[in-house]
Amino acid sequence: MSEQITEDRALSRLEDINTALQSGTMNLAQQMITTLHPAELSNLLESLPRAKRYFVWQLIDQDIQGEVLSHVNDEVRSNLIDVMEEDELLAATMDMDMDDLADVFDDLPEVVTSELLTSMDIQDRQRLESILSYPEDSAGGLMNIDIITVREDVTIDVVLRYLRLHRELPALTDSLSVVNRNDNLMGTLPLTVLLTSDPASFVKDVMSSGSQALLASTPDEEVAQYFEQHDLVSVPVVDETNQLLGRITIDDVVDVIRDEADQDLMRMAGLDEEDDIFGPIIPSAYKRAIWLGINLMTALLASWVIGWFEATIDKIVALAVLMPIVASMGGIAGSQTLTLVIRSIALGQLGQSNTRMLLIKEVSVGALNGLLWAIVVAVIAWLWFDNQSIGMIIAAALIINLLFATLAGVVIPLFLKRIGIDPALAGSVLLTTVTDVIGFMAFLGLATWWLI
């Protein structure tokens, strides 16, 4: 329900701003834009056609344009950067948080990046280089270097006095990192413990020394799983020598979870989650044409199989009427299994130790559903065409296809993962090919053997 309310509010804001722009009431549009958070502004920009997008971009306060750039997808960001002057880009990115700046740094013109690096002190430059040295989809790429550290050999009173020297704590700070003189992570000091401990006690006596950190090389999917499993707000990031590099906060993890969901959804249709929904027609058509071409090849393969049994279909027209049922039922059954397996892989729930049990379970489910719906379809086909043999043939074909569909739904994503291909990208195409080919071959093959 809350997700629906959020979607309705976003749509309402979009409609209100569009109405204000069309009516020429710029002051009203400016006021509405001013009330939006940078993340909301990024969603608004992605929802607008390019002409309106560039106009609205000029209405956004320059102080937050950099943060908005860090939220929009890659293609929209690139387009916005292209229409900005170098001095505008420099002003927008000059005061960005280091982790947000790292997200957009590679998209900026070389002149702007050079100016930014020149304006930084040595420490900030090293921090930025540290983040940029790791892949974007890793813990190192997600981390921010806004972190407060303390030593284990000082008292709680000293730590409290040290914190009072700060104007404010970094956002989402729920604990302090305890390090030694070499910046090696020794543990964490939760703020709840800090505030409730005896001021005379030492940090080493109250800190959580068993706290785990994430290696900078950890993939972002594993980072998200780690946060979910341990209900974390933040976690330290270290290198292979256990030297503290920074921390990851829950807001960055929420972005990862959303990006992964968008990525899986778009890839199942052969699309890129970074695509601009109002991108140019020709490039968009080209990207989709590739995927349509792949699907055409699989469809031609299924048609080729049907062509083997052309003589059978000419003699028994009822077969042409019933063919789609076999393929469709197999496709649905296979998709159910495929979705389950892809989700299990993404959550790290499926490995060598339990794959065989899942395979047995899914094939058993396919067999039971195949038997159930084979009986239903057999009765329908028998009554429809007044031919008991056709009913028996389609029943057998359904059982065969559902068995192969569930088997393929397990094997295909595991095989794709092993050879380094995203199962969400190619799994559905391969599954459809298998269910169509097996379904048509079983149905028409049995009909040819039995009736001709």
C-alpha cells in the first residue's frame, strides 16, 4: 500500500509540474521543484521528454545539481552534462560528497575533472582516488570516506570530548570505528554503548571487537545481502591487510537493491536499466532490434520443427488448433521454475549441496501439474473434436513438455551462471526455445506415430 501511495504522489507531482510548464506559470513550477529532494528531482527528470527535461534542469538550484546528477541514470546524466557549461559543472560538483562525486567523476569533461583535482587538498584527492580505484559495483565503489575513528587505549570521556569538537557527525553514524596506529580496524564502538558506558572506562573494554567488516572487493549484491541478514545501518570497509578505508551506509545499499531489481526486470526484456525512456528513436530501435533478432532465430527454430510434420498437420487440422496449448503450458511452467531459481541464485541460496534436491522437487512439481492438466486438456480435446486419440496425444505431450520445462528452468540459469552470463538476460529466451521445440516435437511426433 505504501509503495502505491509513493507512486501516486510521484505521478501527481509529474502531472502538476507538466501542467504548470504548459500553462506558462514558471513561478509555480519553480516553487514545486524547490520542494523536491534531489532523488525526487532525478526521478522527475527521467520522466520528462528531453525538451522539458532541459528546461526543468535550469530551474533546479545549482547547489543541488551535483547531487541530482549522482541520482539520475547514466544516459540522462550524460545528456545533462552535455548541455552544461564547464563553469556550471564545476560549480555543481565542487561541494559534492566524495562518494557522490566518485559516481559522476568519469562522466565529467577532462577540463572539469582537472579543475576539481587541482582544487582539492592532498587528503581529499587521495580519498577520491581510493574510491575510484575500485569497481563501481563493489564495496569499495559504494563506500564513503566520511568516517570517525578512535583508538582503543583512550577513555570514553576522551571520546566524548573528541566528538564535541565536531560540528556534526557524518550522516547515518551509528558507531565509531576503533583502529590502531596503523589504521587497522580493531572493532566498532556503537553510539548506544558510548552514551551508556562509564566515562572512565576504556574503549577496548566496551567496544565490539567481533564486529565484521567488508572487504573493498566484495560485490555489491553480497553487500546488500550482508546488510539484510544483519540488519545494519552502516559497516566498515577494509582492504586485504585489514586497513580501514571507509564505510557503507544503508542509503547506498537501498540504491543497490533498487538498481538490482530494475536491472533484472529490464534484462529479462533485453533492455538496459540505464536507458533513457525518452532517448532518441534510432538508437533505441537499434538496441531492441538486436534482441528481436535473437528471438526471431528461436522462433524460426520452432517453426522449423513444425515444418517436419507438415504432412501430419495437413491431414489432421485439429493439431494446428491445439499446438499453442502445449507450448504455452510448458512456457508458463518453465518460467515459474526459472524465476524461482534466478531469485535463489541472486540471494545466494542455491549451491552444489542443494541443487539436486531442488531439481528433484521442481521436476516432481512439473510431473504432478503435467498429470493434472493433461487430464483436463485431454477431456476438452476429446469433447471438442470427438476424437479420443487426440485427447490422449495432447495429454502425453503436455506431461512431457512440463517435465522438460521444469528441468530446463533449473538447468538453464545454473549453466548460464557457470559460463558467466546473467541468467536474467538470456534465461527466458533459451527456456522459450526449449519449451516450444520440445512441445511441438512431442505433440506432432506422437500424432504422426499414432494417427498417420
